[in-house]
Amino acid sequence: MNKIVPAIPAEVRGGLTAYGHNRKRDCNDIESLVPSVSNDRSVLLNTVMGLQPKGKLSMAAAIQNVADQLENKSGCRVGLNYLAEISR
């Protein structure tokens, strides 16, 4: 992540929605941590590096949550980065 996040082009704005980071086996454990309009790479990187996964959950609800947030925003797309293991 230390290489990926800083390499995101400056004109690209993005956010971070996490799931399964607060409670084990809770499919409603979905939270927007960085707004989708952010271009602050340091906030994004620090937030990602601070995540402590609690267990395995389906990504479907988290993806739907992000899609719903972006539904009425022109020119927005949902991109997915799945991190099985964060290498610090």
C-alpha cells in the first residue's frame, strides 16, 4: 500500500469503505472511512494501514453500499481493491 496509494494520479479522487473491521461475523459491519471525493493520499494511506480485519465476510453488501453512495454522482465509478493481506 505504501507504493500503491502515492502512485494514484492526483486528479483521481477516491474513498475507502471497509467491511469486517469492527466485529466478527457481522455482515452489517460496513463503514465509509474516507469520503469518495477525497484526494488526500496521506489520510487514505494512514486509514488503510490502521485497519485490523476481524474476520471473513461477503463483499457483496460493501460493494452495494459504495454503489449506492455514488449512484447520483456524475462521472463516478466503483473500483474494487481487495486486500487479503496488508504488507506494511
